[in-house]
Amino acid sequence: MMSKRVRDYKLLFRRVFLASYDIAAILVASALALLLRFEFSYSQIEPKYIEMVWQYFPINILVTVVVFYFFRLYHSLWAFAGVTEMQNVVTACVLTSLLQIVGMQLMGMSPPRSFYFLYGMVFVLLITMSRFIYRFMRMVRRKKRIASGGMNTMIIGAGEAGNMIIKEIMTSEHLNFKVSCVIDDDFEKIGRYIHGVKVVGDRTKILRYVESMSIDQIIIAMPAVKKREIKEIIDICKETSCELKILPGIYQFMTGEVSVSKLRKVEIEDLLGRDPVSVNLSQVMGYVQNKVVLVTGGGGSIGSELCRQIAAHQPKQLIIVDIYENNAYDIQQELIGKYPDLDLVVLIASVRNSARMNAIFETYHPNLVYHAAAHKHVPLMENSPNEAIKNNVFGTWKTVVAADRYGADKFVLISTDKAVNPTNIMGASKRICEMIVQTYNRHSDTEFVAVRFGNVLGSNGSVIPLFKKQIEMGGPVKVTHPDIIRYFMTIPEAVSLVLEAGAKAHGGEIFVLDMGEPVKILDLAKNLIRLSGLIPDEDIKIEFTGLRPGEKLYEELLMDEEGLQDTENKLIHIGKPIVLDEDKFFIQLEHLKQVVEQEPDEIRRFIQEIVPTYHPKSP
């Protein structure tokens, strides 16, 4: 309460002070206008002119204060005054000067005609000085403070976003940054200045000016530039020891959210070198509204993101099925807090239990099924191949059977690029899952579809969190092979693809994302080390451990015989179904089911009979 009173008194004092200054400015402007008219010779000024000014003075005060109040000249935060405030000041001063002409004429006063112009000019100057002197003094104090220890900053991007970032840095009392230079590839901008800061050159000059100007921080303010170009710039910047920050994207720029507070550290996702997959979720998710949706593995990385996206589009009911109670509990509490009106059902169940899955489908009759439950860790599954088959193959089969029996409209299988020419048991098990889905699609009213993508950044067990932990521990960062490459995508991209598949599928397709160029894992490790402000093989060692069981140097997204078919989204393609001997396939599945229950030491040869493209690799 006391602090509020203090603030109110300060505000009242500030307004009284400004009004008092304005009254004084009226008097000074009137006197100077007469003196200027008579070439600063007071003796030549006729007494009647001085009398006119004094007679109109009270009216002038009243009119000026009312006009200034209307233009909010007593309300603005002048420490942050800009173009809008300047326009208001000039407009208000011009208006009061015009009203002075009208008022004095109505009162029968006839000062020299040049008096009105001179008065207006001096008055605008005095009022502008009063409003902007505080900002100027703040900038001077800030420059002195920065000169004694500010963070030297380079801005990359001389566009509107860069202009707004520089402006905020220069006016803020809380940012101890000094903008030393600007970089831009537009040759017409090089050599020019933004708020007194010179555009020194294009991207080829980054390293030179980082060194010559002792730059501590680089801010990339290019929200409209394509990801590939941003990656090229980051590749240059990460050769320095500077802290890197980036404005997230064009959305923030379009909505006016360009500010230092919106900057974030450069993450490894920025190094993928491609634009994110664009999906019109509002259109795609229309089919989710008023539908009962079931997500198996709903507590996992992909499953939980699916639940978040689905919950945001008003399903009739969302059913989460997961064997891990902690994961299920976490997503349950998150969704309850964010969507209190959501009809949410969370069930602990194993997809390997036919009776349990049938009971769930019989009770809730889901319209849409997203099957994300699976064992996915390649090395672990190589050591426990029977569990991979039980969970991935037969868990999928039992869920597919339940979806078919109880009339689900669509069934979307989450698959992987490792299903293509698999060299590990996890990939081979997923390939069998795809075969099950495509086979059932030919004989069911349910539309079955598979979605295949690469490694997901930030998912449980992915390489990025592992590398980050190793860096935090001081290294070494362990890479299996110097030449190993992988395709990567973000969790939102993966989920967008899954949701679009559910909306656009007619049944039997395998949807594949064009994920751009593959990423070398060694480069990924080096980039993460550099983005942490460290030097690879100096501060943090990189250690090669050798390929793990079932691991190959590169992954493929589509088998040669599948071919590719484009969709409306040019980054998403469809692999045509492969024709197979269905009777033989189901006989093999039944045989595999019997074999795996006996816990054989070697299950791989049975898998090879079903998946001819499976070629297991020795450690």
C-alpha cells in the first residue's frame, strides 16, 4: 500500500512538473517570438504587443494544457519515447499554435503575422526538448555504464527485427549490452547506420569483427530467413566463442513480439538446415472434433505430444493407454490442468494383453487410434530380441485386431526409418508391424496407415539429451563411429506428420517425411560442444566407441520397391503398399508367436523368413 502511494505521488509530481514547464514554455516562446520578430531589440517592441501576449496568456495556458492532456503528453513514458510520441508532441504544439491564432483574432488582437510562426517554431522546440531530454540523458548514462563493462554484442540482420532489438537494447536500463556492429548480406545496407551502429559487412566479415571488436555475444535477428540460410550463418558463428542467441521466427515478428525477452539460445534444432514441416493443424484436426481418440503409449515422447495436440482440438473423449504409470500420470496431470473440460480417460494396460485391449475397445469404441506403444531402443532390443517381438509385433497385432473388431474408423501406426532394410531387431519388428497394418487394411472397414520418420530430437533416449549430459559431466562425448549419419526431426514435426496421416489417409499408405539432408553424428556432437561455449577435443574430448549391435552407418526412409508418391504437402510422401502372400504371412506370424513364447536363444532367423530385407549385423 505504501509503495503504491509513493508511486502515485511520483506520478502526480511528474505531471505537475511537466504542466509547470509547459506554462513556462508558453511564456518563453511568446517572449522569444517577439524578440526574434524585432531582431532582439526590446526597445523596438511596441507595448501593445506585449500587452496582447499577457492578455492571452491565461487562455493560452488553459487551451495548451487541455490539448496536451488530450494527446496524452502527461501520460507517456518518456524514457521510451519514439516516433509516435514525437508525432503527438508536434501535432499538439501545432494545434495549440493554430488555436492561438483563432483565439487572438476573435479577441481583436493583431500581433505581427510572423509572431504566430515564430511562436509555434520555438514552442515545438521547447516542448520536444522537455519530453526527450530524459531519454537522451538515460542513453548517455547507459553508454557510460556499458563502456565500463558492457557485453559487446553483434547483431546479424539489419532489417526491422534487428532495428527493434537494437532500439530496445539502447533504451533499456536492465540490459548490460553494447551493440558494437551489425552484419547484413544486403550490400546496399553496408556502411549505413542503425541508431548510430554501423552495418560493417556481410556474413564473411563475422569472424573478423568478432575478433577486432572483442564481441561477447551474437544475436541473430532474421526471423523471415529460411532455415538453411540460418544454419549457414550459425555454422560461421559457432566457430567463435561467443554466446549465440536467436529470434525464434517470423510468427513472433508478425505479431510484434520482437524483443530481447523473446530471444533464445541457439539450439541444435537450428542446425538441421531445413524449414520445419508445415501442417495446417486447424484443418487437419477438424476430424478429431467430437471423436473418441485412443493413444497407446500415450505417456511417451511422441504419444504425449500427440495427446497434447489432440486435446487442443476438442475431441469427444481422449483415452490414454500406457504400461508405465509414471508417464501416464505426468501427461494426465498436465492435460487436466490445461484442459479442465476434457473428457480424459487414463488406463494402465499392456498392448500385449488381448483380453485387456479388447475390453478397452469394447467399452470406449474409439473412432481414431494412434498406436505409439513400442520398444524402440536399438541396442537394448538387440540384447532382448524376444521382448521386441512380443511388444512391437504382437502388441501391434492385438491392437489392430481390436480396432478392426470394434469398428475404429482409422488406425495410425508409428513406425521408423529403421524398418527399411533393417539390420537390427527393432527395425525388423517395426517392418512386420507395417506389414500387419497394410494387410489388415485390405480386408477391414478400418483405414490402417503407417507413419515412418527418423530420429526425434529430444525424445526419451535420443542422442541429444545423452550428449548434453556427457558435456555437463565434462566429457567425453561418446560417438559410435566418425562416419555415422542420421535423419532428424523435432517432436512437433513428428506429431504433425502423424496427425496429417490420420486426416489424409485412405488406408494402406506408409507416410514418409522428406527430412532434408542427413546429419553426421560427429558434427552434431561438435556443434553441441561449441554451443555450450566449449572447444571440441580441447575442453571436451570426443571418444569413438564403435558401432553397437544392430546399428548401421546410415538409415533409409523407403525401400526401393515401394516408390514415392507426392502429397499436397511437398515434404510428405507416400510409399505404395507392397504386395505380399497374405496366407503365408499369417502362417508365419502364428508360428512366430509360438516360437517367441518359448524364449528361444536365437529368434533372428525366424524374423528373416518373414522380412527378407532384414540382414542382422554382428557387433
